[in-house]
Amino acid sequence: MSRDRPRVVIDDSSRDGRIDVDALLADRGTEIIVCCGSGGVGKTTTSAALALRAAEQGRTVCVLTIDPARRLAQSMGLTELDNTPRPVAGVRGDTGSLDAMMLDMKRTFDEVVERHASPEKAQQILQNPFYIALSSSFAGTQEYMAMEKLGQLHAESVAGAGGAEKRYDLIVVDTPPSRSALDFLDAPERLSSLLDGRFLKLLLMPAKGPARLLSAGLGLVTGALNKVLGAQFLTDLQGFIAAFDTLFGGFRQRAEATYSLLQADETRFVVVAAPEPAAMREASYFVERLAGEQMPLAGLVVNRVHADADDGITAAAAEAGAARLRTAGPPAGPVTAELLAVRADRLAVADRERHQQRAFGSAHPSVPTVAVPALPSDVHDLDGLRQIGDLLAGQPVGSST
Amino acid sequence: MSNATELHVVTGKGGTGKTTVAAALAMSLAGRGRRVLLCEVEGRQGIAQLFDVPPLPYAERKIAVGPGGGEVYALAIDPESALLEYLQMFYRLGRAGKALDRFGIIDFATTIAPGVRDVLLTGKVYEVARRRDGGRFAYDAIVMDAPPTGRITRFLNVNSELAGLAKVGPIKRQAESIMTMMRATSTHVHLVTVLEEMPVTETIDGIADLEAEKLPVGHVVVNLIRPALLSAESRTALESDAVDARVVGQALESVGLPATAAEGLLDGGRAALRREDLERDQRDVLSGSGRPVIELPRLAGGIDLGALYELAGELEDMR
């Protein structure tokens, strides 16, 4: 695959510039859907709604969420963070199923260490203060572990009628609410290049042979670090590096495997946004970045869009009518004036949002988009997720409830 | 003269307008003769985008004049520059600083070494807050556009991250000085939210987390407030079905609008009432937090410099 020829993969699951969500979910070739976008745009809800809809249409689905709102988590039976997929009760249909899990990044990291190091070495690593901090608070570990878990779930198989088959035929991933929505693409590379870095290699190297040439410079460096951080810091660090060294190769390999899984034909990215300048800007950036990285994009979901009623009253007419009814008119004049003001306000909001979407559309004409109207309240249960699913698929709300 | 530079830390859930509120607060604090620094720590260049200027460097630049005539400076803090500056300032590590970079140590310290990144970011703020310019502090106030609510306590509480790592030495001492500043009465951590369930829940959780670590919580800023368009009389009329499509239709016709729109307008009105009810519930939740609450309107034209001045006026109570 050539790196300089970016592909915005718009596949057959789009029609008339709109994502054909049901075709996307029905396509058995789609095995992974990654939902990404900036914070606060409804990624988790979109992921859960897509997963539920796919399950009720007969697929064996797992949704991997990072930090769901409490009540949405409860509605899916996610009462504890135990890093294991649990069946969601209340899913309709006989053939499909939905499991949900919440990522525990520390536990996922611990499991990787335990799987790849001898018990004695694993113990050493798990107790090192550097490891503890790295696995519980390093900005990027969450992203890295989300991708690690995705790889694991995708590789899991169960005994089936025709021999071993995949445990899940569709995994929907909700990406972490990071500093930048793109961190999860960069985290594996950043982490492995750091762990693999020259400095850490040098710290491990005995001062002989060609390394002696470097040791003067290194002495200066470690001296500086000791001064700034205290000697214990370096000792702990060296212990950590020594114990971790054997895992380096494995980590880099895994990061590369995850990266190519994200580029693979069975993966589709769904960029999620809200019709506001900052979120749409981030979505734009994301779409471009995915194209640059050869990651297959299914399209853009714009959440919480306010549709305007189409009954021939423009914002200007509503405002003018309201002004006249406030001063004089029939008994229902004042209340009608206020209703017209509400309408004018809604029309202005809809207009602003349409402008945001149009700007995105002109910059990325080939990206299929679906707008999901705002619901009066937050989604807390499976029925709410079904409604969102209907709206995503462009079906009348209630057609699947 | 005050005996410390005020520090205002502005946090909030993504999408609530944290950067806008931080900028408006900085302008509001810039009264006559006062100097305020607005800084960001996440490498997002949100301040530059907001003020429509080129990306900010690691240097303090004057970016605006407050409505009261004071000056607002801006600074984008990145951990790499902060570390090099720190090493130069305290250890005169010009050459060794470069060597550190060559060995990938700067990269290491700022990305992987636990907690060091946050010590550097908050450490720069500490340095600015203590800096003197003649007989007075260099700035009267610092406003930090901080990480989001979900990460703010961990970000400010740099000591806990370093515990067990840098047990002694200047980094440890630095972390302790920073904690003293963060817990001082001159520091205020403000939380920005909108009147929706999820951001409000996060705000309440955030306040509890901050209080548990004895970090001083300031105001709750409710952003993007829509004006209430329906009066109490109209609410009663709509809820009791005292108005119906017929009378609204007549009123519409009297001003030359189609009577057929009446049903849609009534639906729109009831939806607006439901929205207001939900918002009132969230307001109640916020006032239950016991923290002073300030509301900022949603401005129709979006956010530009004029809008920032307008919002700055609304934030006068936070001075």
C-alpha cells in the first residue's frame, strides 16, 4: 500500500451522501467499528446505539466503552469495571447478542505483562513505581490499552459448529476522551518508541566497548538527573527498564499489529461530531488524518442536530409577526407572539447548525454524513438507544421498538 | 497591593466552552492598571484560535486589552520548553540540557516519567505567579485554561503522582511548593458546565474530587444559557390547554401568517417548556453544590472579540 496516496474509503454503504448505517452493520465484512471525535459529542451513545442495532439485526456484537455516563452504563448492565465483556440483558431477536465492557486500563496492562513475562519478572514489573504510574496515569496509556483490548477481543475465538469461530463478529469501540481525539492513533507508537528509546538503552548498557565513548556524555546526563530528581529516581527507573526490556519487542510488535488492524478492510471508522464549530473542526481534522493514515472511513455522524419545522414561516416573518402581536391583536396574541419567538430562535439555531454542516460538506464532499436530531433528554436505556439507532439508520423512530 | 498573584484555574467538560470562559475571565480581571496572564497547558492552541492570531509560542505575548483598560497577556505552556527553561534557570544546564535532548531524555521526562509532565506545566505557572517586576508581582492574576473536569484533580494534585518516585531532591520540593500554591486562598478552581445532565453530573463529581484533595473550588460557570422565551402566563396557558390551534391560528392570520402553522408552533412551545423544565432540574442540582453559580448567555453571533468583552462584563462577580 502506498503511503503517499491517501484513500478516503467511501464504500458501498453510502447512498446519496448519507451513511447507509444498516448496510454497514449488515455487512459481515465489517468486523470493527471505531467511533471517534472530540469530547462531549455523544461518542459513547453512538457506539452503544450502533452496537445494539447490529445485535438486534442478528450479529454477535461486543461494545467496548471507555468512560460511559453512569446511567447509560447501568442500562447496559455495566455496574462494575471488571474488564470482562458481560451480556446485555433485554436485547431483542434470537440470533444476535450484545456484550458490553468498560475498559480498565491498568488491569489490561497488567494482563499484558503477566502474559509476556515469567511470573517472577512480571512480579518485579508490577511492583515497580514507574510501572504503576505508567499503567495508571500516563497520558496515552488509556488509548494504548483500548487498542490492545480491541486486538484481544478481535482475536478471541470460541468453539462453534464448524470448528473454532470468532467470539464476536462485530466489535464497536468508543475511543477515549483524550486531549486530542487522535491520541489513540499515536499512543502505541509513542509508547513503544519511548520504551525503545536510545536513552533507556544507554541506561542499561554496561560501560565498555563502543559505549565507553558515550559514557562521558551519559555521566553528565545521569548526574543532572540525579541532581534534579534524586538518586532513587534513577535506580527505580533502571530497575523498571531492566525488567521491561524483554517485553520491548513484544510491545512494538503489538503496536504495529494494532495499527494494521485499524487499516484493514474489516475496520470502519465513524467520526462523531456535534454541529458546533470546535467539534466540526476536530471532525474535519480527523477525517483528513484518517485519510492520510489509510484508515477506512465510513462517514460522519452529527449528533444533536436541531431540525426546523417546515411550515412556510421564516425566521424574519416569525419575528415580525411576534413584534406586531405583542402590541395589539386578538386574545391569544401575547402567547402566539412568544410561540413565534420560540420558532424564530429554533430557526436561528437550525440555520447556524446547517451552516456548520455545509462548511464541512464543502471541504469534504465525498464523506457520507448522517445527522441525528436532538432528543429532549439524555439516553438512559435500551429504548433510547433503539431510538438513536433508528435515527442513525434514517428509519422512522419506533420502527425497531 | 495584594500579597500574592491570584490564580484562576478554569476546567470543564469538553464542549462546554472552557477556553472561552477562561479568556473572558482574563479580560474581566484586567481592570485599569492590572496585568493578567491567560495560559493554556494542553497544546491545543485554543487561545490563538479564539483570538484569531497565529499559534502562541512559549513566551508571554500581549493579546488583548481588558474592558477596564488593563492588559491581557497569553502563553502556551509546553512541558519540553518548561523543562529546558527549568534546567537552565536552576542548574545553568545549557550544555547538559542539550545533551538531555539528544539522549531523548526530554521526551522521556515530559511524556513517560510519571507526574513530571504535570509538575512542569504547573511549575511554569508557579514561576510566573512568584515572579516580581520591581516592587510588585509581574501579574496581578493568572487564568489557566486547564485540562477537563475528569482530569483536573489529578493534574493539580502533582504531589500524589510523584509520590514514591522523586522521593527527595528539587523536583519533590518543587512539587510541594506547587501544592502550597494550589491550596492557597489566592487560588480558585472554577468549573464550566452547560445545563445538561452529563456535564452537570461531572461538575458535581469534580467538585467532590477537588474538595477531597483540599483544592479551593471557586465558581460554577453555567455557559451557553438560552433565554427563556415563554412567560409564566404562556406556560400556564400551554399546560392547561387554554390555548389551542384555533385561537393561535386566528392570531397568526391577524398578522398575515398561515393559520396552518399553529399546531407546529404549539408543539414547539411545549418542547421549549420541557427543555426549560430539564434545565431547571439541572440548575437545582448545581445550586445544591453550595458553590456560587454564574450564568453566561449563548451569544447568537458566536464568539469573537466583541463577544468576549460582553462575556467579560458578565463575569465581574468573579473578581
